Amino acid sequence: MNSSNIKGEEMSEKNENEIPQVGEVDPSKKTSPIVDEDTPNESEIEVKDTICWFNDARYGRGARICSLGSMLVCQVNGWFRIGRC
């Protein structure tokens, strides 16, 4: 797939300080798992892919989004909750 279709990479080209407000998860759309900050680190988790989904939108590894006041970062196997936004 063409990496230009991944939102996290598009965001880094526009403005690194803008973190998209994505709202809440729509259960009818594809969304990667969201885990809390006390989840085991990546070396302890089986690697599945290096992109994340949120309501059918693709994001590259390292992309940050805000969902209902929680800042999420795309990491291996899903979204990692890193604090408030």
C-alpha cells in the first residue's frame, strides 16, 4: 500500500503540533485495540502490524490522536493511552 494513504504520515507533513480530535469509537467501524499505559511493553507483545485504525481511518506508527480527552499514540498492536489532551 502507498504510505501516503496513512494519516499519521500525512499529519507529520502538515503540522506536528496539531493532534486530530477523533471523537469516540464507532463500533461499526474498524478500530485497533486501545490499551492503558500500564500494559506490557512492545517486546512482551506479539507483533501483528505497524498501523492503527480508528473509525476506518488508517494511522501510521507513532501517530497521535485525541479521543474523548485521552491522547493515544499508535504503537505495535494498537493504540496506547499516554495521557490527557
